[in-house]
Amino acid sequence: MERKLMPTAPAPIIDISGFFGGTTADRAAIAAAVGEACEDVGFLLVSGHDVAQQVINDLHSAALAFFALPLDTKRRVRSPVDNLYQGYAHPGPNKGDHTSERQSYNVQKFDTVAEARVAGYPDDVGDYLYEALWPTEPTSFETVVRRYFVEMEAFAERIMCIFDLALGLDKGRLAGFTDQHLSNQAVNYYSDDIYSGHEPSPYRFKAHRDGSMFTILHQDDGPGSLQLYKRGDGWLDVGAVEGTFVINTGEILECYTNGRWVATPHRVLHPPPDAPAVPRISAPYFVKPSLDAPIVPLPELATSDGAPFERHTGRTWSQRNIRNIDEGYDSTRQFEEIAAANPALA
């Protein structure tokens, strides 16, 4: 799998390798650069991440093989309860279909509720854990996706160490919210081979903000652009940069930092008419806290006037989930409500 090397990007490219093997000055410099990016644009591209290229290549290959299967075959691992975060989903007008123009496959930390309970998760974890639905084709799919998930889980822990220092927090402060996390790994497949019934749009995925703590994304250089919204500069392309992952802060981390770090709007465009008819693969890992983790601004990051950051604040992660379900949470719809007051975001 070849990826294009871009000379520039709208978010900084930061080599984090020196944070774990360098000097105190190296760690401080890397943390400062990461913190500045999270505060300024909410996006950064990370190199020196210590994720083996073979692990990435294997995921890409397995995803292409799975999404190339006949639709009826893929639908065998579609959520029986129409949950977009369990197994396979495709674009369409019905419940359980994507309103965006993508196919996806999702998996969480555990295959079953029983496994989660054995690992010490609370008895009600079944209200939030969607049991895995593994395809039988390609035969390597489960092994490859699970290995990638483990790599992302470890990567997230490394990133949180940098975040702690960048925010002036005690080591392990953020990781303490994720002891029993229910993060999920998605693999998105953008193509035009399934008729969705949606109204024509320039977007494969409309503008939204991630509801996670933060997201770790690997994307290939297929046609169609990921874009972020940077204050003062508008919508900017975030292309594939060789050897990097994209990291963006989500609504929960925005809340934890009392609004100091921003959850940045982003979207995916359709490719231009003259682009080659090849799919685009993206693999976001959404870092989520434990069910009992409080979703409130950290007291260490309180503003001088003591005013808390209220947006997206809930009592705990599980209560926030319940509120989102009750209110029919839709990140794109909620973002559009925000954008209505700011035409530049549209």
C-alpha cells in the first residue's frame, strides 16, 4: 500500500518518538507542540508512533477484501438491532443505515458481554457493549482487526501520557478515566457502489464533531478529502501523510480541558469527477472513557473566574450515553444546529 507524502498539512506533523526515549527537554518540547495543536486546531498528524507498518497494511488489505464481498454476504454480520456500531453497516434510508455515503465495520474491546464482566466491567455493561459480529470471509479478518485494535489501545495510552504533560496534569490522570473503556474501532469504506437513496450532496460525510475523548485515524490516499475547519482559515484538506496517524480531540476532551482544547468540525468530500474510481479506506479508533467516568471539566484546568465549560457535560459516560439515546443524538444534526449560527461553518 503506497501513500502520498504531502509537503504541508493544515495541522502540524509531530514526531513523538523522542517523548519515550529522549530527554526531559525532548518530552517537554513534544508535549508543548501537541498541546498547541490541540488548542489551536484540534488536529495533529503524528509520526514516530511505534505502530508497525505491517499491522497497518494487513488491516487495509483485509478491509478491501471484506468490502469487496457481495452485499448479501456482508449483511450477514449486520447488527440485528440496527446498531451502527456493531458489525457491518452501509448507506441507505432505513433504520440502521448510514446517513453518510460509506460502508463500515465496527468492533469494540470485547466480543461478548460475558467477557467484559469476567474482566471486571460492571454488570450493566451489556447496556453499552455491542457484541462482535465477525465475518467468515476473509478468514484473516478477525485476527487482523483484533491485532490492530490492541495496537490502537496501546497507542492511545502513549498519547495520553503526552496529553497529561501538555496540560500540566499528573502522569496517568487522563488514562485513569479509561481503566474500563469501551472504545471502538471502525473501518470505513468510501465508494459509490451502493445506492443510498440520499439527496445528492458534495459530502460523503457531513460536518460533525467526534463525541470521543479523542480519535486516532489512519487513512489511505484514496480520492475524496477529509477536511477540518480551522478558525480564521475555513475548510482545509487533511490528506494522507506517509508514516503518520491523524489525531483529533473530541467533545469529551474538550469538556475535560474546560474548553481549552477544541473538538474540531470535520467532514469528508466526494472525489472530483475526474478522480479514479477507487475506494478510500479510513480506520478511526474512538477513545472513550469508562462507563463511570465523570464527564465534567477537570478542577486542575478551571478558568480563573471559575466558570465551567458546559457544552456536552454529563454526570458520567454511561449517563451521557443514555441522554444521547433519549435525545436521538446525531453528531451531524447537532453540528448543523451550531453551524446555523455561523454560516462560515456550512
